[in-house]
Amino acid sequence: MLAVIIGVIIGIGLPMQTSINARLKVSLGSPFLASLTSFALGTIFLALITLFINHTIFFSSNLFSSQPIWIWIGGFLGVIYLTSNILLFPKLGSVQTVIFPILGQIIMGLVIDNFGLFQSKQASLTITRTFGAILVILGVIFIVGMDTIIRKFHKQNIDEPKSQGLWIWRTLGIVAGMLGASQTAINGHLGVVLNSSVKAAFISFLVGTLTLIVLNLILHPKLQIQKSTTGNPWWMWIGGIIGALFVFGNTYLVPILGTGLAVVIILVGQMTGSLLVDQFGLLESNKNPITPIQIIGILVMIAGVSLIRLF
């Protein structure tokens, strides 16, 4: 039960990190530079925590020869997932940018569990677990997309992405979500190999930071803090810490719950956090009051998670 609570809590933090990084992007003038800053600060935070707990950030070099190469690429996959979301948003709009990566995460999470990929805890794919996954997806649609569907049904004017090449971008969203679930499983196994979840999270963030450094050097961004009439809030620098705790939590949960269940529990927290940000206009976000349909969506997701958890 404690693992489930931890999963929900770190999931709630994710949309808050998104809002924080969006504010950081405004100040730095580049989404990729904002991502690099967030990753770098998260890496420093995890390095300090690792030193406090394990007294060292290093590990045996024998692991490079004794372990498969894929245990080191979790941070790289995380950057691909992050960058894909940046690219998807202008092509698919906000609703589909949420739904299709989540679909990919759930599918890949269940596949990883069923076959025990990345040496994850195995859990056979049953009809009940499949139905639970479908309920989770339906809950997400209720939360992020039902309002759009209703307005479309009533033929109200809504902004829709252009249809040309749309399924290419949707497929990219699904693949990005699958890579995100793979990152969760890989980091979980790395934590087992290192016998330290926090050290695994640190390595993942370090790899992600190095990847983003290369990406930013290629794009040649200009580091320039934009002046704001209200000033830059202190909290725009803590997104990396929240992200670090998220990856740390994932690394801790996967060996306990399995990848599929960890993914869907965190998604419940993620959707809950999104609704809280909207309801209260947290972190300079626009206020969007929660609707009864969205509450139903959360309940449907919880029902789906319960089926996966219990069966």
C-alpha cells in the first residue's frame, strides 16, 4: 500500500514540474535549454542525495562488461520522451499530446510485465488486467478529452490539428510513451544492479544531462534570462528536483510493483495533479475548474488500477 501511495504522490508532482519548466522556458527563451537546466539541477540534487546515502557516486567499472548495455540508456530515453512531447504539442494539440503517449506507456508497461523484459518482475497479461488498462485509458480520455468531444458533437468551434500526416505524429506519441515505460523498467533494474535506487536515478539524470548538452550545442541556443515585469519566481528552478524525485520514485517502485502497475498508478497521480493545477491555478497557470466528468475520469482510472493491482 505504501508503494501505491508513493506512486500517486510522485505522479502528482509531474504536472507541477511541467508547469514550472514552462515558466523556466519563458525566462530562458528555449525549451531545450530549459530542459537542460532542469536536468542539470536534478542531477546535482541526486548527486548530493547519493553522497549522503551511499557516501559515493561511483560504481564498479566491471558493470560495463558484466551488464547489458541497455541498463545505461534510461536517461537517453527520457530525453527522447521529453523532446517528443515538445514536438507533438503544436502538431496534435494538448489533448492528443497527453493521450497517445499515455497509450504507449500503458501498452509497453503491460508488454514488459508479460514477458519480463529488461529483467522486470513478470506478471502475465490476463483479460482482467487488459480490461483494467482499458479503463485507465478511458479515464484519461474523460479527464483530458471529453470536453473537446462534447463540443465537437454539438458542432462548436474548437481548434483541431490539421489532418495531414496526423497519424505519423500520433504514432510518434505512442512510441514516445513506449520509450518512457521502457525507461521506467530500465532504471528499476539499474537500481537492483547497483543496490541503490537513488544512485540509479542519479546515473539516469546524468546521462540525460549529457544528452541535452550535446543537443543544445547542436542547436546553438543563447543563454539569456528574459526580463519579467513581475520578476522571475524562485520556484522556477525547482522543476529538476521534482523530476529527480519522480525518477527516483520510479526506480524504487518497479522492482516492487512491476513496470505496468507502476506506470498506471503514477498516471493516476499525474492526472490528479493536472486537475489540481487547473483547479487552483497553481504556479501561474490559468484556472480551469474541475468538471464532474473529470472526477468520473479519476474514479474510472482508480477502478482500472484496482483491477490491475488485484488481478
